[in-house]
Amino acid sequence: MQYHYRTKGTCSSAIDFELEGNVIKNVRYTGGCHGNLQAVSRLAEGMTVEEFEARCKGIRCGFKPTSCADQLAVALRQAYDESK
């Protein structure tokens, strides 16, 4: 299923992704640091929601209380919980 999440507190403004059960597919960020977010998207591909959360939830960007990776972890958890 496809999801769209509006980020909060990051340079990116949105994240689009798909979940097949709890497996992450086709992550695409809007805005943000293009190179870094390509890497995050590719690394997330094929991981489970739980694996990504364990690795990326709570990561901060500079003095911000969140990051693009943290926002993806939040979005994934929200989408996965809503899909149950």
C-alpha cells in the first residue's frame, strides 16, 4: 500500500513510500539533502519497519530534535499501525 507523510522539523517536506506487510518499498523524499536521502531510501528498501526503527528512530540533525531518517521511522510506524 502507498503512503504519503508530511514531515515535521526537517528540510524535506514529505516522504512517499510503500509497505508490503511490514516490508519497506519505494521510499521517495520531497526536498532535503538529495544525496543523503537517496542513501537513506536505498538502505531502507527491503527492511522491515522494526529494523528501520531500531537503526534510525531518534537520530537528530544538528540541533533539531529530529532528522529525515527519524521522520521516516515515525511515518513507517504510523502507517504500519494504521494498516493493521
